[in-house]
Amino acid sequence: MLNLNLKSFVLIDTSHFRTIKVTNFNNYICIEIKKKKLKPIIEKTNLHPRNQHRLGYNFEQLTSVSPELQQFVAANKFSPETSQETIDFSNPEAVKALNKALLIANYDIKNWNIPENYLCPPIPGRVDYIHYIADLLASNNNGIIPEGENVQVLDIGSGANCIYPILGNSVYGWSFVGTEIDENAIQNCKKIIEDNPKLMDYISLQLQTESRFIFKNIITPEDRFSLTICNPPFHNSQDEATKSSIRKVNNLENNRTTKPVLNFGGQNAELWCEGGELGFITQMIFESAKYPMQCLWFTTLVSKKENLSSLYKTLNKVNVVEVKTIDMAQGQKTSRVLVWTFQTEAQQKNWKFE
């Protein structure tokens, strides 16, 4: 009930970004509603056309399916006039809460978690990789993306998050073998799979017992993979990884810090290795030559463009039949997928996805 002795008061309706002014004029109640102007949502056209995150994050939907995200959601301080919401992407807990909500809302993964300090992947960029390699397979299948469990994919370095197998299975129904050198990471992936029974028949895990190898001990003579995928360690050392993290946080917060906060987390094996990205992928290329007919396409992300020329030379040394480089966006930076095959055009056409 309104108190008619009040001359006026203002209500703020935050759910619809509007103000409601109620005025008492000679015992008549006047109501004036003003909506705030919302800045048009800018589509992220650098993401793949099928990427459902091109329009950004719907925080109203995400907090409804995962209430724990709400504590991290706030008005975008860099665009206060729009009333648009965001999270602090330099806060690791906020990023993890966002991932949980996205997996529930968009991929029907109800229970997902990772241990502290393990890599927490930005989902829009990760699913972009899945969409682009789906297009790659379509090029060998009369333009039709092959779907279902008979499309076997080998994920090199699944981490503790198991994100590529989760996304690839959720979007296209593919089957995955995830490999890791970290026993704790493998155990967490097992828990994710057990907590989401829909994944149990489609994702298997294998511990790589010799960290200097990539495909050895993993690919058996009976295996036949349509794809291998990999997000390799980027850095040469822990010190290089720490400096990169500081630069990333400074860019996100628009200020200066010297404290190494890993907003997306990451253990040593996830972030760096001897030889860095170039050394890791070079080893992968040489090993791939030992399994030329057991995989249709070998693929990997390449973060550093300057590594491509050396990698192309290595691919020539092992006599690959075809090489492609697919440009794609990865958050704040541009990345690319390097793909290669040892199979001729005729052999590619004869590859069976069913």
C-alpha cells in the first residue's frame, strides 16, 4: 500500500534495468517508467559460426542454473552506462564458477570441478577448436560433419579438467581417449566422468608413464583415430610461465601487479616443458610419423606464430602428404590449429567414420 503523504519516491528494478518514479499529485498517483539504454550486444564474430558463445554470457540464465556464480557477478565497471554484467576474469574462483555454469547450461554437464591450481580452461575458445576440427572431418565426408561414437579422438594432455572430451562428446557425440602424465589429473577426470554418467561410455583415460613420449605407449596397432588434438605447454620454464601470467592479469585488470595470479590456473606440466611449445610439437610430429595409417588427421594448437616456420620444416622432413593451418581466436589472443596427415587424397576419401 502506498503512503499518499509522500510526494514521490523512486523504485529501481534491476532485473529489467529500469527506474520507476511514483509521484503523489493532488492524491493522484503518477507512475513514470524509464528504461536505461542498453548498449547493443556485440557479436564475437572471431568465434566459429557454430560457437554458441558468440553473443557473450547470459548471466541471468547462468546464475539460475548455478547460483554459486552469483557472488562473482557485478556490473561491468568499464561500461557502467549499459548495465551489462560480467565477472572478474583475474579471479580464479570466478572463472571456475563461470565454467561450472556454462557446462550445466550449454552442455548438460551437471557435476564438474577441478583441484586448486589446475588449469581452468576458457570454454568458448576450447569449443572453437572442436568446431574447426569438425569442419576438417567434414572435408573428408562429403561436407557432412561425422557425428557419433564411431568418431574416435585422441586427446593429448587432458589435464584435470577433461574439457575437450566433454565438449566433443556433448556437441558431436564423439568418443575420446584422454592421456595425461599427471596421476592426480587422471583421477580428477575419472571423477568428472563418474559424476556425469552420460560420459562413461564415451571417454576413456590413459596414463602416459614416460613423460618424454607423446604417442608411444598410447597408440596400439589396433587403434584407429579420426583425430588427435592437443593444447601443448606454451612455455620453456616456470619463470617464463609466471611472467606470462602476470602480463595476462595486468591486461585484464588494466593495472600493474607483480604477483603471479593464475586466473586460469595450471600445473607445471600444463604450462611449460623443456623446449616449450616448439619442442613439444616437434616431438609430436616425429612420433606421428610412426603411426601414419592409424590416424586420419594429427592436430595441435600453436600459440606462437613464429614457431610455424620451424614446424613446417619438420613436417617436410617426415614426408607428410598434406598440411593445413587454421586461424582461430583464443580469448585475448589469436591462435591457430596446425593439422597434418600422411594419407593421400584417395586414402582420406576411403576413411570410414562409421
